[in-house]
Amino acid sequence: MEVIKHIIMVDGQARIRRKPHIKAKMVARLYIWEKQSITSVVDQYDLTASEVHSAIAYYYDNQEILDAEYNQAIADVSQDVMTLDKLKQKIAKRQQNDDHE
């Protein structure tokens, strides 16, 4: 994977070099998915335009992998929600049974 000037890898995550707590993919998605302007993203994260453009370049260079990770995370959360809903239903059913005894 090629490293872009304003991007560093920290624990397997691409981050903004000057602000390593900010993930590059999150910055890029504001512009690409949320249709925010470069200026808006710059202001929101207190970044330079070059840092935002670097995050966007990183995203496009790794889009297939990043989108697959995102889709898997959404699937995992959906599974957790379904599991939680089933657990809540089971608890409610037990409480109903206890109330009838």
C-alpha cells in the first residue's frame, strides 16, 4: 500500500499525520458520501485542504477494501441488533410466563 504525504498508518488504520486521532476514511467519507465541501471538511476537523485531499486520495486508492470493511461492520452491527432483539423477546416471554404462575 502506497503512503500519501499527509497519511500515516497507526494500528492498521490510515490517519492524518498531523492529527493521528483522525481516521482518513472518515474524512474522505464526509466529502464522498456526505457531499460536504472540502472547505466544510477542513473547518470541521481543523485540517488543511491538502490533508483532506490526501484522505480522499487514500480512500480512492483503497476503496474496495475500505468499503468491504464498512459493509462487514454494518452487517456485524445488524447481527448484534437482531441478537439483542431476540434476547429482549425471550426475557419478555419469561416475564409473561412468570406473571401467569
